[in-house]
Amino acid sequence: MLGLTQWQQTRFYQEVREEVKEEVKEEIKEEIKEEIKEEVKEEVKLEAIPRLWKMGLSLEQIAEALELKVEVVRQTIEKQDRQS
């Protein structure tokens, strides 16, 4: 019977191991892409808040339009005001 060390040295084991490593790498890449995509979407929304505010939209209207919480909109506007 093959011991663990002998099993790990077989061609089959090595090939399966490499395939699994590649699959895991691809899954991680996809997860990272999705995370980055979501972060970019959030950043774009936050950047739009001051412009919408200057156009006269209310906090609630901005929050609804951008699908954000009113508190997030309020904090973003307050931050913008402090920086100005």
C-alpha cells in the first residue's frame, strides 16, 4: 500500500494538485474583481452626492436615487462641507 509521501509523489496526485491550485486562483481572482467592482460603484455614488446636493435634491432624494442610506448621504455632505 502507498504511504502518504509516496502517494504525494504520484503523477496523478501532482496533476490533480495543480488543477486544484489553478481553480482556487481563478476563484480568488473573480472574488477580487467583484470586490473591486463594488468598491468602484460605491465610490462613484459617493462622488455624485455633492453634485446632486448642489442641484437642490434633498438628502432623502439623493439616498433614494443612489440606493444609499440617508445617513451615508448626510455624512458625505458634512465631510464635503468641512473640506470646503
